[in-house]
Amino acid sequence: MKFGDKVRELRTGKKLTQAELGKLVGVTVRTVAGWENDGRYPQKRELYDKLAAVLEVQAAYLASEEDEFITEAAERFGIKGERDAKVVLSQAAAVFAGGELSDEDRLAFMTEIQQLYLESKDIAAKKFTPKKYRKDKE
């Protein structure tokens, strides 16, 4: 089950509207709708904790490893990073279409792909971002 589906199911189970849930966790109704309908994810990890508290579940239930990767990419590289991370995941998943690979090997492959993506984005940011715009200001 995807993040948005989990949020919708838990929210409706608690008889909360999107607006009520948004107010409880400190986001707009548009943000909640984006999670539930558009496949979006929280851009900050602390939102998973707030949602988990309000919906009375573990934060780990809301965030799968792929969700964590997308959230980290969004935090570090913005909306474009989030979009790119989703593309990386879908293309990496396509590698397994019709093939046989154990769950352990699939997880190892996906974890490595995610790590490579984040490292390459960091390298590119250092290489191509002018020093005056860098956060780390070497």
C-alpha cells in the first residue's frame, strides 16, 4: 500500500477530514490532498512523526524504504530531486520485470541504486553550484 493510501485509510478511519488532519499536523489541506491523490510525500521527516502520532501508528508504517529515499531526495534537492528519485525507483524496478531475483538481492540492489543516486547528486552539486550559492561554503 502506498503512502497516500495509508494516510487516506487511517484518516477516514479516525473520521477526520483532510482539512482537520492538515491542521493537526501543521500543513494545508492541499498538502494532504497531494499526499492522498497525487502520490506526493512529506518533504520533511518530522511530518512522518507528526502524522504517526495523530493517526496513532508507527512512523515506520507510513514510510517504506522507498518513501524514505524520496523524502531524503526532496529534503536535499527540492522538488526536482523528489521527481528524479521517483524516476530512479521506477526505472530500477523495471529492471526486475519478468525476472527472478530474491527479495534480499532486490533490496540490496535498490539500496545501492538509491545510495548511488544521492552520492552522485552531492558530487554534481559541489561541482556545478557556484560557491556563493553552496550551503556548505567550502
